[in-house]
Amino acid sequence: MSEPLLLRRLLPEPGPVTPAQAAAHLTGREVLLLNMVTSLDGHTTVAGRSRGIRGGRGDRELFHALRAHADAILVGTQTMRAEGYGAWLRDERRRAMRRAAGLAGGPVGATVTRRGDVPWEIPLFVQRDAQLIVYSGVPLACPPEVVAHVEIVVLDEAGDDLVAAAVADLRARGLRSILCEGGATLNAALLRAGLVDELQLVLAPQIVGGTSALTAVHGPLDGDVALEPVDAYTAEGALLLRYRVARGL
């Protein structure tokens, strides 16, 4: 068994911390956090998938620790399909981390689709203990092979208003900490709606190159979004940075 990973904290005070300690800020807070990984030249995918961006073990461990500490995980349908999403918490170690944080059960998953394009074929939908809310702009029905606990909520809103209505519904259910895992179009919609509180950005120690980089935010914004640094870590050459959205700047 490999040794437990420690992140080296650079800010606010230097020192070693576990991924669970670095993710504990999610628990008990009303916050929407975007979590993304990019290469140093701004790529978020290689051949259409984020797995080609090598953030290393620190990125992977923090990714799963954030899931273990969140009330809800929000992700776009296209990202679900491209990444082949499976269980929210993949092993007993992450489930134990969640229990240690005082959280019962698993996180609630959520996705937003304007046209009803849900990737029912991915492994997530055959996880019997997975919970997922599908917010749709059109009427939908689950295929019979889906065994996950899926609730479909049809919303009358369109565009960014659909995304805002989905977040409002999650909040109304008492789901305070929402972890958004992309993709880039969903990230842009959340930023335009003023719903993002924090950004967790992992800078992988690699340069991908090419001419068609998909950045962490894809789509126009109503002006720049100013950020303030909160904490910073390093592990295996990657930088793990958390920023707070600077309201009113």
C-alpha cells in the first residue's frame, strides 16, 4: 500500500496537510466551488477527456476529498458522457472520509440539460446507491435499465436561467456546499449568473500545445471576474490553487 499523500501548503501558512484537511472548508458552508484542472498552457482536455491532463496524485486525491466533503456535485451532461462518470465515492476510504466529516450517505449528484440529452448509458446510472437530480428544460423519462435513484425536475426556464433555477432548487433542498466539476460551458453560465463563490484550479506540470484549447470557462462573461487567493498547495509538481470571487470588484 502506498504512503498517504500529504500536500505541501504554500499559503496562507506553509506546512503539510492531508487532502481531507484541504477539502474540509466545504463542509457546513453555503458555497458553490468550481473545480478544474488545466495544463500550464490552458488546456483542460486531451483528445476530449480531462484524464490526459496529468495533475498527479495530489490532484486526484483532492478531487475525491472535495467530493467527500460536498453536499452536492453539479456537472454538465456532456462532461458526464465524455468522462464516463461512475460512482460519486469510489471506495470505502472516501466514504470513511465523508463520515469523519460528519456527513451521512453520499453526495447528491445534479446535472442540467436544456434539450434532454442525458447520457443514460454511463456507469453512474447503474450504481444502485447513486443519487442524481436531472434538471431539464424538456420532459424526460428514465430508461428502464437505470437503477440509480434519479429524480427528474422539469424547469420552465431557458439558458442561464435554467442553471440558476437548478442551483436555487438544490439550495431549497438544504444542499449548502455545491461542487461543480464542469464542463466549461456550465462554468461560464454559473459565472454569468453570479453563482460562483470559489474556484479550485489545479495547474498540471505539462504543456499540451495545439490550436484548439478548451479553457476552463467557455463562453462570454459580463466583464472579467476578479479573484482573491485563499490557499495554495503543491504536490508532485502540480499547483493546487483556491480563489474566492471578489464581489463588487
